[in-house]
Amino acid sequence: MSADGPATAEGDLERTPFAHLFVYAVDHRLTGALILVEPTGAEHTLRIVRGSPVKLRPSDGYARLGEILLEEGVISADILSDALATRGLLGDVLLLTGLLDAPTIDWLAQVQFVRRMVRLFDLPPETKYRYFDGLDVLADWGGDPAKVDPLGLLWAGLRDHGERSTRLERTLERIESVPLRLHPALEPGRFGFSEGELAVLAVVQSSAPSLPALIRSGVAPESTVRKLIYALAITRYLDFGKGIPVGAEPSSSVPPASAASLSLGRMQLRATVHRVGAAAPDPAGDGERAPVLGRGRRRDRMSSEPSPVSTVAGSSPLSGGSLSAAVAAELASAAGIASAAGMDGTAAARALRPWQGPRRVGLLCSARRGRPRRLAGDRGPLTTTARGGAPRPTRPRRAGRRATRPRRAGRRARVSL
């Protein structure tokens, strides 16, 4: 299939706003290409993998990397001009010359991707869209796929351009008299809510008001309240008694079972602690291949922590005017260095060092004879495991001697190390 062939689905943003297209893609875990054509002819191509946007190519070069670098004061205009004169990829040139490091380049790519995604929520209603299921038109374009929580992207777009949705008023009118209750599966960190927006959630959680009562409470500006409730409504994070929220696993709405043991049929499943370096079960998944991630983005993020979009989606995505400090603070937080008390970017940059994890035990014993095998890079005395399970030290070998057992008739001599 190509973009010149028949589309899987097509329409315009007047009938189906971009926010609803976005939610549908996330909810159904679509993989394909969404092409949006403005009335002026400007074309935007969005690559989606299992419901998550990963690449976006605007036709007008909006939010170029050089513009972001100048806006944040990272480099001067002269340096940018010299780098562009090489006709190489700007990020690679700045990286090879030592002007920027890899984490900063990766963070800038995230900022660029979020800004371009947010603009799609501001496209005019006359914009036409075509969706091609399974089509990868951006396979060889750009850098590594982006890794931003789609719920965070959705709220970043609605926060800035929610009033552009032609269905906002109609959706809010349908739930105007219904008590608002949050779904138990809601994870505010995935949306990247600000403190003022979290205050709105707190009022909903405590009193389950109607939308007019929530607006009259004055907890936040009316426009913020309406956009927030709209976002929660179309993603089903307002609990109306039916449907699993968008992006939530089916098990997330069910109370967790006991951590001590879980019974499944006649099998008894018990929690097992694995030492560092030992084989552990694969994480749960749907069996599909995950998208390729860049080296700078291979870090785990707890679901309760804000996604990158919560930091980069605002008018000043890198606060304080110090890009390197912001990047260091983010990386330090992901590595567990920055505390909840609020380590600033400079302190985090000083604390950030190459992570040194605990040394692996480094021993693998043969299942038959219990012989120890040292892993590459491990040090320390060798140990084996006795039949009872307790470790026992091996006998040190004397220099220049080899302990042997006497040969028995008809049997091969055994050597004990």
C-alpha cells in the first residue's frame, strides 16, 4: 500500500476533530500513517506505532532544531550558521564538534516533536485527513522514533488548542448534569497535569460535583476546567460505569491481588526475588515487537512520574533558560539521584555520574556437577552450592600441584579443581 492508493479511512477535522482521531488511534493501537492536508495545501505526515505517535514530518519545517537552539540560548547565531554550512545533520555536527552532548540532542528532539504534535490540534476544521493502515512512509526519514506518552501529548494539545475542537461543547453538554467521578485507573502523571490542574482533580475526587458546580467553585479558570473535563471524558477517565479508559490495561481497573501468592487453577504462583544478574521473567506484554528506541531514551519511567511532555509542552519548555541543567535534572531524576525535596538542575548535573550498579555474583553452576563458572569481569572467590542449598567455599589449589584421585580399574580418572 502507498499514500497514492485508497485510504483506509478519510474525512475532515470539521466532522472528526484531531483530538478524536488521536484518541481513536491510541484506543485501537493503530499502526500506520495519518496524512493531514490543510486548505492551503500544507501537508503533515504522522507515523503511528501501536497507538503512539513516533514521527511527524511537517511540510513547512515548523519548529526546526536550529530555531529551538537559538530560542533557548544554547548556541549563537554564528555557530548555527557555521554548522548549517557543513550541509550535514545539524544535531550530528554539533555533537561531533563537542558543542552539545548526546542527552541534550535527544532532549531537543523531544521538544521539537512535542511542539510539532501540539500544532496539529490547531489545524483548521477544513483540514482533510487520510489514514493508511500499516503504511510506514517515514521509515527512512528523521532520527530515532519519539517516545512520549500519548496521553501527555493529548493533554498538551488540548491545553493549548482545546477550543479548536468542534465537539468540545457538544461533549460537555451531554455530561453537564452528571456527577463527575474519576476512574480508578487514572494516573495523573501520564497526562502531565500542572499543580492548578491537579487541584481540579482533587475537587472532583472529594465531592463528585457536576460540571457547572465545578466551574462555580473557582478552583481554576473556566477554560481550564472545561478543557480538562473534556480530555477526561473522551479518554473515559471519568467513571460513567462502562468501558476501560484509553491507554489503560484491563487489569488496572481491578483491585490488585495479594502480593504473597496468586492462585491460578491448580498452580500456586508465588512472588520470587531475583538477585541482580540472575535470569528474571520477561515483563508482561501483548507479544508484539516494541518500537525501536534511541539510545538516549532507553530509561525506565514510573507511571506516576510526569512524562517528558509535561516539561516540554508549555510556552517555555525548558525552564530557567539553562538547557543543560534541565537535561541533567531529568536524567538524574530518572536514575534516582534527584530527591523529591527538589534538587535543582545544577546540583543534579554535579551529582550525575556514570551509574555503577551492584556487582553481579558472577557464578553459574553446572546442573549436574555443581562446578562453578566465572563470568567475564567478575572477581572474588569462587563458591559452589552444596546439596542442602548452603554455599560452601571451594578448596584452593596449591601452586604447582594438581590433586587427583587414584585411578580405579575400568574407570576414567577424575580431576578435582
